[in-house]
Amino acid sequence: MNRSTLKRRKLLQLLGIWAGGSAAAMVSPLLGAHASGSAGKAALPFVPVRAPLPLPSDGLSAAEQRQVYRELSVEDKLLVPDGYRADLIASWGDRLAAGRFGFNNDYLALLPLTNTRALLSVNFEYISPRSWAAGYGEAVGTPLPLEPLQQALASRGGSIDAANLAADDPLLPLIEAVARAAMADLGIGVIELERGSEGWRQHRGSRFERRIDGLSGLSQPGQALRCSGPAAAVFSHSQPLGYRDGLGERILGTFANCGGGTTPWGTVLSAEENFQSQVPEAVFADGSASAPAARPFRWDGSRLDGLGNPFGLAGNKYGWMVEFDPRQPHRAAVKHSLLGRFRHEAVAVVARPGEPLVVYSGCDRHGGHLYRFVSAGLVRDPSDPANSKLFETGRLEAARLEADGSGRWIALEAATPVQPQPPSDFERFGWQQPTVLPHSDRQRSGSEALASDAELQAYCKRYQKLADLYPSRGQDAAARLRQQGAI
């Protein structure tokens, strides 16, 4: 692994640049704007918008920073640097393809078509329950049975396994109405922008418009997502240890779309992050999903979880990296399983002629890891759309990082030894951190936390390789593919 260091001051400078250039609501100090210092002026062609934390680019001494940042006030408006302007392109509830512009957008990808036209891809990550419930009627134009549903669920602790309700249960239509509405506000959207004399605006009715929401493919099977790589064999297996949704390789929708990236050939990667709030995260030894009942539907006025439960979504089909081509709205989006299933935060693609395609991504959870995918085939032309096929074969690796700054990549394959860091490694730094591993009872889904080195040693004696944790259940090529899909 290449080693590099980033000094704290440089990191803060980068944060300052981000804060100055982003089109985001800012928290501003009570004191008015202050001209940036010479370092900031030399680095940037504008005076950054004041961020809510001290930065080298604010041009203030330490004493001035203590005074200026002592009190903050929240301004409910968009602030951009002097000389720049912000135009409203789209709002929650605006019509978009067969759906609407969703809630809590995250990653944005801009793909120029000409000097005056571009495609904007948008991630709609999650629902903020209280603000979503308060504004839904105004934004969308139709009411939801939120209050009667909350009252009906109150006697059941605010949650219920809707997938097991009788078809004539009066609670079911209330749950489905709210869950469908929330899922319609998640996922991915593509809009076309055009520049005129008054700036950029949305080109409504564009042939490029697209909406992939949390339930795409449910009512129209042709809109379902596809899967590449070994997980497809897991999804289509007829005798799994766990839950089977009956859809085979087809996948309904995408949600929890957080970070993302644009490939050199013009497709967009959308990272499914905190999917565990809506479907069960835990899987069995063969990679199959836990039953939807493990993540029941919940609406108690402050939490809106388990949105996949009423529709029987299989949790193992979420937590992937999704690729789609904004220029091809009728081409199915693909979840690339060799890029790993975890809480993807962001993604970086390295495509060099004559070398394997490499993709980096990190798991955004406590104790999460850094991963990279290395393709089996080589890149010929980084701009060639055929590079998407390279995602289908290769290997996934996890980074093993040491306290001295060194590290190595570990291939996640059947023959890989099970050698996790023991709890004592963390105790050296004053941390009480158990080692979390797949559950030792391989007939159960999920994980367990081992608090001592002795427990870990016994575990590793029993499960020496990943193949021991994820047995192939057969000797043919299909069984080996399912094994890799489970890993």
C-alpha cells in the first residue's frame, strides 16, 4: 500500500475550499463577512463563505477566531461567495419522469452534453421523518394517513411486521401508503439542464429524464435493477438457508444512495450506504437474506424505518454500488457485487490503459473498512463504455492498516486465512473494542462480538479460512460462484 500523510492544517484548508465552493446551507457567525487572509486569497479566486468552524482561509488570528466563532446563528438561506449566484433547478415534489424529485439529495454528477446542455444525476439518500411528514402535503400535493397510522401502531410499540399481516387487515393499506410514498422519495434521478440568457434551468420532458426509486420494478418488472458478479448466483439459488424473495436475480429499487462517482467513460456510480434502516443487514453463511421480519415497519412520529418490510424486500440485495448511464435511460441500472456489500460512503475509480480497473470505496460504519476492487481484465481505453464489463470479474480486497501507517491489501477469497485483529491490539491504545465476526453458529445470520483474545483464538481454530465460514455446498462451478457471492 502506498503511504501518504495529510497534515491537519492542509486538511482544514481543503475543508475551507469545500465550504467556500459548495452550494449548501451554511451556518454563519454573528460577525459579518471578513476578507480571507493572504493564504486564502492566493489559493482561491474568490472570498470563501464563512464556515461554522475556524479555518486557515478565514484570515483571522487565533484570538480573532475565538471571538468570532464564540456565537453562531443559523440563517435559513443559501449563501455563495460574492460574484457568484445560485439558481433553483428542482425542488422536492417536482415531477421527474414517472416519479418526482426526491428528498435529501446527496451526491450530484454533472455530465456535459454540449456547451449549453448537461445531465445532472442526483442521489436521494434518506427520509428525515419529522420534516418529511410536515412538508409532504405541500410538496407532493396529496395527504398521507400519517396520524391515524401512528395512533394505530402506538399500541404495538410503534412497529409491526407488515409482511405477515392478513390481506384484509385495515392497517395494511395505511402502512403501504406511507411506505410507498417514502420509497418514492428515495433512490436516483436524472434531469437535463439547459443554459439560456437567464442561467441554467431544467429542460422538462427531456428524453433523458429518469427516476429509479426505492421500489422500481415492483409494479413494472421491466424497471427492475440487475446484478453482476457472483451475488447473482446467491439471489437465484432455489434452496437458500435464509429468506428468498422469489425474484431471482431481479432487484427492486435502490435507496440509501449517499456518495458516488463518475467513471471515465461517463457512467455514474451511486453508493448505497445506510440501507440497514430499511431492510435487514444480516445474512446467512450462503449469503441469503434474513427474513423481512428482522426489520419491521416503524412509524412513531420520529422514526420511519423498515420501509422494505411491507413489500418483502430481501436485505441482501441492498448495500451495493449501483452503476447507470445517464445517457441511456432505458438501460437497466446494475448493482456490481464484486465491489462489495457494505455501507458504501463514496467511490473512486482508477482507469489506466493497459492496467486493471481499480475501484476504491469505504464502509461508513464504526469499525468499517477500506476496500478496493481489481478487475481481471485490462482497460484498453478509459473512455470506452465497454469498461463496465470489467466490473463483472476480478477480486475484492480489504485494507489491513497498522498503527505505524503501513498496511496491505487482503483478497477476500475462499482460501484467505481468517486472521482478524484481536481485542488486545486495541487495548494498547486504551480502547475496549471487541472483534466483530460472522456468527460462529453458521446456521444463524448476522455477527457476534468477541471480547477476548482467547475467544478469538478458539474461533480462528474452528474457522481457519473464509471457505470454512462460507462453505460451497457443492463442488461444481455454480456452487463455487455462490460461495464467492456469499463472501
